[in-house]
Amino acid sequence: MDEIGKELRAVVADPPPTRIDVDGLIRAEGRRRRQRTWVWSGTGAAAAAAAVLGVPALVVGGGTPWPAPAGLPSAFPSPEVSLCAGVSPKPSGPQAPLQSYGTVRVRPTEPPVDGVIRLTGALREALRDRLPAGVRVESAQPGCTEPQFQFHPSYREYEAGGWLRQGEHRGLLLLQLRPTARDQMPPSCEYAVNPQDCTVVGHPDGTATVRSTLPGEPGQRQLTVLVLRPDGSAVLAVTNNFQDGPEGSTTTAPEPLLTMDQLDELARSPGLTLYP
């Protein structure tokens, strides 16, 4: 797992970041065409003021089972979820100040520790059920055998990252959850990573997904799905088949290991919500 963590940090930042920053990810790969507002319109998340929050990270011992809170969605495989990392990442430097933006619904009141447990269980179950045959996922967090969500106090969002693998092929998988910003409604391609290759898809339950494909070097693609749920939850999912490094861009698979439809389905898994 240490190797995976090093590879992920090489993609997103150096020294190790306090969070997996999508903005930094796209910039490091040399493919970003817009600021972070393509993901979260009007959130103010691009502000980079350096301030240390007075909220210490909550640390969970490796592999310690936490009892799941009451009222869990059916996506949970068992009444216990084992967390292998802290509920919040340990800061490696100054954290950004608390970000504030208007949301379409009152923010959730679920304690972060309960949210991490619930969402981690839902994600692990969704990955077991929805990954294509032969594709597995490795956590980006050292010491973890399965992905785990963490809560980022500055941005009030949950985030999980890992590597999809199929034989020698691999690709990044990133998921984020936060309340839907008012500026994100109604859904549109205005803030997609690539508005020229973007589609808004409506689903029978009222969910909308904003799908966008960003090309890299020949044979390289980054797929992004932004899920806007009718309950006020926003889920971002990103995967690709390339990685930039000191010696240039490297193609890590002939195609992303998930199709756009599969990434969309994963991001719409029932348990991935802020309002259970």
C-alpha cells in the first residue's frame, strides 16, 4: 500500500497533501482547462488562504471495527465496518479556512465519524457489486486493503481514492461527496471539465448526471461524472488511464478500466448520499 500512496501523492501534490485535490490532480496531469469551479460552482473552494483549523483529526486505529449507526441504507453488508485510517486525514501543513457556499438544502447534521462509517460501508459494497469482472480496486491510503472515505473539515466533504487494476493495467478512481451548491442547479455542462464533450443525463428517480470526457495525449482519457441527487447530495467520480510524472505522461491502460456508464452507475449507488 505504501507504493500506491506514493504514486497517488506524485499525481496530486508534493509534499503529501492533506486531501486528494481534484484541481491539483488535473493540473499535475497537464489537462486542466478550467478552475475547480467546473466541479463545485460558487463554492469558494479554490481559495487558498493558509489557516490552521482548531479541529484535530479524529484517528481510528488500523482495522478497528466500529459499530455502524442506526438507520443504515440497505447497501451495508454487515452491522460493522472496519476503518483502517483516521476519520479525517492528519494535516501535513496549514489547512484552508472553512469554505462556505449556498446549498440547495440545509447541510446534513450527521457527525463525520458516522458519515465515514456509513459511506465507507456503502462504497465497499458498491465496488464489490459493480466493478467489471477482472477489475479490482486498491486503496490509495497506506495500510488499507479497501478504500475508505475521509471527511475534510475545511471543505466539509467526504473523499475516497484508489487505483483500479486489471492485470498490468491501472487507472485512478476518485469519489467525493458534498452538499449540492445552489449554482449547480439546474444541471448543465457549464462547469464540466470539458464542456465541448459533455452530456447531462436524467434518470427516472430524479437524479441528474453530468458526464464529461477530457482527452490527454493520444489514447488517454479522463472520465468524470457529477451526480446531482434530488435529496441535495452531489457525488463526483473520476477515473482515467494515464498518469503524468517527471519524465512525462504515461498511458496506464488502453482505455479507462470503467466505462462512462459503469462510472455513472457506481456514483449513483444508493448508499452514497449525505441524507440517509
